[in-house]
Amino acid sequence: MKNIRVRFAPSPTGYLHVGGLRTALYNYLFARKNNGKFILRIEDTDRSRYVEGAVENLIASLKWAGLTFDEGPDVGGNFGPYMQSQRLETYKNYVNELINKGDAYYCFCTPERLKALREEQEKQKLPQAKYDKHCLSLSKNEIEEKLKNNISYVVRLNVRPNQKIIFDDVIRERVDFDSNNVDDQVLIKSDGFPTYHLANVVDDHLMEISHVIRGEEWLSSTPKHVLLYDAFGWERPRFAHLPLLLNPDKSKLSKRQGDVAVEDYRDKGYLKDALINFVALLGWNAGDDKEFYYLNELVNAFSLEQVNKSGAVFDVVKLNSLNALHIRNQSNEKLLTMLKSEIENSELRIENYSDERLLLIIESMKERVSFVKEFITECRYFYTPPAEYEQKSIEKNWKSDTPNQMKKLAEAFSLLESPSKEDYELAFTKVAEELNVGNGKLIHPLRLAVSGQSTGPGMFDILYILGKNEILKRINSAINKLK
Ligand code: GLU
């Protein structure tokens, strides 16, 4: 079998789109699973779309996600350069070969003529505007004359009419196009730069790419690519076109309906493990109902044959629940590092919190949060006394005899020395017995007094984490405020 070499070939438009992340991930998984190479190639030949810093940004997002590439602009490799803007001479040489063979031709048509042609075709209600091969009939002499006079030109692919263009796609199986519907694609633009189609095919060939794995939006370009491979006499790679990503209303995933940049998700606090896990499932599953994966497990489980044809819905609710699951499965030490950076950015002034204390907070809340920042926002009472008390719980749990019962609890707690969680529990049970009330009668108002809330982790965990002095203060202040 041929060496497996795949590439992710983004155009640097400013950020890594989540759809791009999925394409990169599937390429990465396919390469790793088959002991192949994963290559990053930057397709930056459209100068009008050039964005400063975009390449660095792309690379940073891929690295954050853990998708390491074997060859690329910053790691090098034997097939470089990996930036198309540094390969312009190569494309020119190859296009000359096509011109000499009659598979491509110079076109000197002015923008005005092309516009008039388009308008005419629109009037005739043709299904799509197509170049009319006007310049294909120019004689050698005419062409030379125009070139000598520096008349602006493009080079076009010479698509022969009435052919079936057939190719195999790993996901879509056999695909065919009618050449009558394929335009004489511009290969070299008037600024001398190649178009995506030419540069992509030349590079995939020269970089010995075995499989082209990319989004479905490129499927309609593939017949042009196939014609180019055939014209050059090159072996075609295998194609695999990945299903579209859709909004929940089944429209194409767009910026208007939510975030599409990987960095937005990172900044919102999604773990890279969760985002990778989620993105992997956009169009693929292993044929069972397993949904929780780490990157290394995906490498083993992934296969291109199991990628679906139909569009995949980008469901943020599912992403959130995967984030929660990944937090649960993350080590407390890793979460501690993340929590500390959240603390630095928090509007709450959280100072003098030992790692030990933060780890206790993490342990008690781990099953209850979907984001690391919720180790603060969902349990502010660990960091600051309650500013208010949940009204519903006051009505339900704070009765006329409650202040007295709370006083008794406070007294019992104050006698404890360096109490453990169990010490609190024993003292609590004893007071409940003495007062002859069920635990429930005491625990709800106690929770309200120390946290201001009616739900949260185990009561004795909260007491232990807050510490004796703090809980005594809080019980007293609740007694005063909730009279
Ligand atoms: N440069 C194209 C993009 O931005 C690459 C498409 C392909 O993989 O062929 O996605």
C-alpha cells in the first residue's frame, strides 16, 4: 500500500473555523491510525483575502487542540515550502505544460466582455454562467502578439464538452459530473497567482498526498481537480468529502447563529479534550453508542468508512454536556491549574486560598459544573459570605424555632477542635437528637445560613471547606438577618 500522507490545507482567513478543526482532526486521526504523515499546508494564494497574523493564529489553535503535524510551515519537511505563496514558480511551470498540451489556454477577455457574457447568459436563464471559450480559437501568432504587448490575461482550463467526469469518494462512493456543467476554470489569475484549484492539485501531487479529506463544500471543485490530474497524467489521490456542519435549524453553520472560531470556544472555557471529542462526533461514530473519547482513543476508533454522508448538526447543548463529562474525568491537579487562572481573572477578589482548599472545592463541585469558571460562579459562598438568601428556601425552611436551633448548632460546633468532616456530622446529629428533630429540619436552614442557597454539594463538605470560624460567623449573621 502507498504511504499514507494527508494534509490540512486552510486558507488563512483570520481564525480556525470549527469546521476546519473537524477537517484537521479527521486528517490527523486518519494519519495516526495508519502510521502516515499529517501535513499542514497554507493555501495563501488569494492575496485579496490575506489577513495579518492569520497563519500564526491557525497554528496556535491547532496546537492548542493537540493536533500536531509532521510537516508544515514552522516544522519543515522534505516537501516544502508549505506556504503556497512561496511556490509560485512551480505553478507557472506546470501551467505551461498544460498550455503546451492544449489542456489550458490564455484568455485575454476584458472584464467588460466577461460581464456582458454573464448578463447575456443570465437573460437566457442558463443554469450557470460559463466562459464561452472565446480565446481558445486565438492563433499562436495572435497570442504571442498580445503577450508581447502586455495585454492582461488569465490562463484557463480547457474543459472538453460532453464527457462524464467520474471519481470515487470514500464517503460518497461513486460521484459523477457532466463536463458540460464545468466551467473553463481560471488556473492563473491576471496578477500571476494561481487559483486554489491549480495550486491545490499541483501541491497534492508534489507532496505525494494519498488521501484528500476535506469538507463537502469542495465536492463541486473536484471534477476540475480530476481533469487536472488526468491532464498532467498524474495518479489521483483518494477523495473523502466530509458532511456539512449545520445549525440546529439545519441551515449551514454560520457565524450569525453562534461562534465558529475555535478560539471563541477556548476563551469561553471549553476544554480542548471536550471540543475535540465533540467535533469528532460531527459526522462520525464508531457504530456503537460510545460518545466519550480522548484524542488517543479516537485514533484507534476512527475510520473514514464510518463517516456519514448527511449533514451534522452542531448542538451546543451536547458540547456543554461533553465539557461537563471531561471536567469530571480531568485530574484535580489539572483542574486546579485551570481554576487558578480563572481566579486571576475573576471579579471576586479571591485571596489567600491554599491549593489544599481549592482542591477541596474542586472535589466537592466536580460533578456539578460544566465549566471551570463554575468552580467560582456556582459556589460563590466558598469565597465570600452570602449577600442574600434564597427567598423560596427562607419561606420553606426558616421557621420561628429555627434561630434557636441554629444557635444550638453553633454552640456545638464552637466546642470542636480542628474538626474534620465527620466531627461536624457527629456534632450535628447529636444536636438533632437533643432537639428531637429530624436531620432534614436542621440541614436545610443550616445550608441556607452558610451558603444562602438550597442546593449544593454535601453539607458537611461545605462546613469543612469553610472552616469553623467562618461558619460560626455565617450562622450568626443569618440569625440576625433572617429574624
Ligand atoms: N484552501 C482550501 C480551504 O480553505 C482547501 C480545501 C482542500 O482541502 O482542498 O479549505
